[in-house]
Amino acid sequence: MSPEPSRYGRSGEAFAAAKAEGRGALVGFLHVGYPTVEISLQALRALTGEGDSPGVDLVEIGLPYSDPMMDGPTIQRAGTRALERGVRTRDVFRAAEAVAGAGTQAVVMTYWNLIEHYGPDAFARDLAAAGGSGLITPDLTPDEAEVWLEVSDRHGLDRVFLVSPSSTDERLASTTAACRGWVYATAVMGVTGVRSQVSNAAPELVARIRAVDPDVLVGVGIGISNGAQALEVTRYADAAIVGSALVKTLLDAEDAGTPDDLSALRAAVADLAEGVREGTNLAAAGLAQA
């Protein structure tokens, strides 16, 4: 019998490894299927870094859905194009394999209807076989997740639920207790999208989460667009989650007639990765001066 997964699962290992380096972790989101399935696989691998350039610590693979209630216009636009071009649920397993092959953990962000249609046990089985670490389920709450709790245990997958500034302390406690890996804290009310400033509600929400569950790992998303903002978030959270700013580089490339040009994506990843590592550099400088 295989050992029971730890509370921090496999995706939480990425957070722990970053913490061991004295910094916060970086989570990067892209859809599978945009601008095409093949180019999206290249883009997802690019998130992990190339050569001497650091990349994200954890990849968040988006599975496009026709009614993405949480996604802002940038992510909706890319997801809609992916659906129009024939992306299929099974393509997410190819994406997980591509990321795992690059030596980085990957979780899938998807809406529950797609999992239910595929078959929860079959999806969990195939994701685990592809090397995926777990699921982020924005429209599924723990009290409605009996099936997912069961199959994620069966296949050793992480389960990441969402909390927001409107969550009660009771909801925060029940949600973090149901998570394996980490909890996704949405920093603002509303949909995803790039913002010039990170929400002031984020530090307060993370403090509330830690008050009800001091040991939980927390990733903060919605609004982060550059390395400085990512560093700001990792001063109080375990990870900064970036989506729209990365997806926009692919949209801009396609609008320019060069959908396979990933240079802007690579530059954005480098800025973000260097941003979270700036905290390590500052800490090291402080020790050197002490």
C-alpha cells in the first residue's frame, strides 16, 4: 500500500523548495490549446525556464471552458479561441506530460463540469498517469466535493480550493482543511486580470487565513503583472500566481501575426522569476552587512 499523501502534496513541494531558498514561489498560468495545442505545449515548457534563466516553480495549466465565470477578458479571449480551434479535454494530459518532462510540477485549473463529463475517476487516473500533481477547482466548494475528495485520495492528487475576501472565518477554516497542497487566495473580488497595483485586501486575507490555519500554504492570485508585484505578494504569502500577464503575451504575438513567437512570454517569465528571487538577494545582502 502506498503511503498516504502529506497535507502539502506534490505541488506544495514547489512552495517548500522555494522557501528553502529564502523566497516565495512563482506560479504561472497558461491555457492548453492556445494559440494551438502544439504551440501551447511549447509555451507551457517555456514557463519552466530555459538554460540559465529561472522559470516558474509551479505551472498552472488552464483547461478552456465555455462559461469561465472567474476568468477576466484576457483569459476568456484566449480560452474561447482555443475552444474554437478544437482543444479537447484529453489535451490537458499532454500538457501535464510536457511540463513534468521539463522537471516542473503542474496543476490543472478547470471547472467541474468538464471533469464530471469526462468522469471524475477517469480524469484523476489519467492526470496522475500524465505526471500532473492535482486540480484547482474555482467553482467547486469542499462541501460539494465529495466525489473529488474521494478520487483525489485514490489517485494521490492535490486539491486546491479557492477563498476570497468575502469568505467567512468558518469558510476559511473548512476550505483550508479540505485542501491538499495549498489554498488559492483570490486577492480581489471579481474576475481575473492585470492590474497596476496588487489589491490591498490580499495581505488582510492571508492574515485571516493564517489565523484560522497557521500551517496552510497560501498562493495569492488575480492582478499580478510584473516581478515587483510578485515580490510584494511573496513578502506575506507563500506564492504569487500570475495568469493574465502571461496570456497577454501570446495574444499580442498572434495579433502581430507571429503566434509561435514566445520571446515576450520568455521575457515576462524572466522578469517575474527574477522578481521573486530579489527577496533572496535582499536577504543575503542583509546577512552580509550584519
